[in-house]
Amino acid sequence: MELKIDITKPYGIVLEGGGAKGSYQIGAWRALEEAGVQVKGIAGTSVGALNGALMCMGDLKEAERIWGSLTYSQVLDAEGFSGFGDKSLMEIAESAVRIIKDGGLDITPLKHLIRETVDEERIRKSDKELFVTTVSLDDWKAVVLDVKEMPEGAIEDSLLASAYLPGFKQEKLGGKRYLDGGGLNNVPVDVLVDRGYEDIIVIRIYGVGVDTERFLKIPENVKVHHIAPRQNLGGILEFDGKRARKNMQLGYMDAKRMLYGLEGSSYYFDAPQSEAYYFDKMMSEIQLVRHYITPELGEEEAKSLEGYRAFTEQIFPALARELELPENWSYKTLYLAVLEKWARELRMPRMKIYTPDQIVKKIYQQIGRKEL
């Protein structure tokens, strides 16, 4: 596979806030590191700020270990408020009332986790810049903190300030009160643009917060790449090792999708050939197409259709409608959508990269040409 980005350039990384969904960013980090992407600086919000600190420290394996074993109780001390699935509405309401009376969720475990994990000296010696966003509650203003410029001993507080979700028990940090940076800027692309970064990779996790990227006008000299999930990453407080490991694997594969231009919706296809090539593939593997179009057209009509015009004017448009493709579908997207449908029906593993020919071979192995 051929990389689709220039790894001779240094990149800025944007890490969105989103609580427990942040495990996805660690998987994406692994793919970027394997590809040899040079990271010059990081802008993060909330969990993105914490993951940014781990990136600055440069210990990917430790980050994977932390996320892979993280539990709810390591982040919040809210007895009776986790694991809602087996609780009645009355029990949940009682827990909520008790927490409100106590002044909010106790984040003492999160402070301990940051203290045990973050190495201030390693961050300061890192060759990467680190910026985090937060909100000053005293004047309700967005604040960008240059972490390496913070006073001695204040880095932990700066990371905590960025992750101070509403509902957390409020306390002052450095004499001031802060709120999670997502309250005003959850996707801080602007932070890197304002500091002259021209090549930026944004790792989205779709957390709760203000999506400032939507309103940002990107200068012509700035190129922004996105790594983003196409399936649910779970809740922002769903701190669970099993879920985190699943999200890390998804982040890894989605980063490869961006890095190598992989195709597909829920699967990952290495399919670099031209549109004409995939039209020919459609025609040469037409039995795979007929399998899905016959129910719509009827068996007799499907068998009677012959010639290029019948396929281009009737069969392929009908198939695109059945597969719910956008109006501007191409023969390449149509062919790959057919293969994805087959892959799902055959329960083929999703977390690997396939060539179209590998999918076709698997179909014939399991179904057989004659049965089609």
C-alpha cells in the first residue's frame, strides 16, 4: 500500500474531547507512529489534552496499557452511580440527588491517575508542543494553555482544567475555576492554525461540546486530514477496558484508512485501481450482482437482461438504490458496496485490510459459483 500523505513534513495533531471515547485516539496514534508520521505539536481538549500529554511523553505502550485496563472507579468516585443497566429509575435518581448534595462528582481518582501517569519532566523535554483548551469560569472565556510554558508543578492542573466536565465537584486550580474546554472549543484546529501549522491531522471522536471546526475558515495554505469513526464509540463515561480495546483497534484501522486511502464503509479495502477497472470487475463478476438485484427485478426479468445498456441503465441503478448509495455513486463505490454486503452476510472479520479479489475468492469458497 502507498501512503497518501507526505511523511517528510511535520504535522500538528488535534485531539477532540469526549471522555471514555478517547481510547480511539490511542489506536490512531499507533497507526501514525507505524507510518512514520512526524508530530510537531498537539492541541487537545479534555481527554484529548490528557492523551496529548501521553503523546508528548512518547510512551505508546504505556498509553495502551492504561486505556486497556481503565475502569470507571479510576476516574470518578461516585458509588452507586455507575453501571446504570441494573438499576431502577428510583435508584438512579437517589444517586443523582446524593451527588448534587455532595457538590458534584468526586474526581479524586482522576487526579490520582493524572499524578501517577503524567511525567512533567518528560513533557517539558519533549520535542513536541502541547496546547490545551479550557474555559475560565470567572469570566466565561475560552483559554488556551501552552502546557510547556506552565509554572513548575502546574502541568497536572492544566490538564485537569481542560477536563473539568460539568457535574464534577468544583474546586480552584491555581486560584481559578475552570470548566472542560469542550464548553467553548472541543475541536481546537484553530489553535494550531493560529500558530502557523500548515499540515494538520484531526482525530475526531464526536464528544459532547462545541464543534468549532464547523465554523472555522481554513486558510488556503493549510491542509487538514481527518481520522473519524463510522460507528458508535460508546458513552463519554463508559470507562471499560473491553470497550477501550475495541475502540483502540477501530482508531488504528480508521487511521490506516486515512493514511493509505482505503475504501469501503464498514470494511477496509485496498482498492486503488481506476473507475474503468471496477466497471470491468462488475461485468466479470456479474453473478455476485445478480444475487442482490434478482429480488427487486424478479428472477425472469433479471435473467432476460443482457448487454451493456441493460446493466448500465437498469441493473446497476436499481442495485445502487437497493444499497442506498448517494446519487453520485460510481461503479467503484457500487462494486465495493456489493462486496461489503457479501462480507457482512458471510460474517467476515472487519478489522483487517482486504483487496476486492480476496473478498470475491472468499465468497466463492463459501458459496460456490454454481449456487450463484
